[in-house]
Amino acid sequence: MAESGEPERVVRLRIRGRVQGVGFRYWMEREAERLGLDGWVRNRRDGSVEALIAGPAPLVADMIEACRQGPPAARVERVEAEPCGPPPPPGFRILPSV
């Protein structure tokens, strides 16, 4: 994916707060596609949203920052990000909840 010349960054996110039942996964899918990022997003049983995002480092940083706000109905309390690897397959998808 890092065709822009920027180094590739792969990050696993855990987003906590009022983030389920507010369209967070669908919003994140649209944002990731808009930014050209690869990865996935899913709901967790504990009420959080988990995601893996990969792409040029500045765009991954933009996505992390966008997740701090989320869609209009969300109330994000915390976004945890940790480096991860290897990168996911191309594209961005919503996975089943776990």
C-alpha cells in the first residue's frame, strides 16, 4: 500500500465509550476507504470497537485522530493504539463481532 513513498504503519486500535449501536463500524469503513487504508473493524463483546489499520504513516495518524471523534452519535472515551504486524490484505472490511 505505501505507494506514496511514506513508510507503512500497521496499528491495532481499541476504541472505548459509546461506540456500538451508533454506526461506528460503517463510519470507520467509509473513512478508511476515503483515506485509502487497509484493514478491518469489528465490535467486541465488552462494548468496545477493535480495528486494524494499515497504510502510509501520516494517513494512519489521520485515521487515529478521526477515531477520537467518530460518527455523530458516538461518544468516544478512549482510543488505544499499538503497533502491529504484518499488514492485512488489501481493502477494508467489517468483520463479525467477537
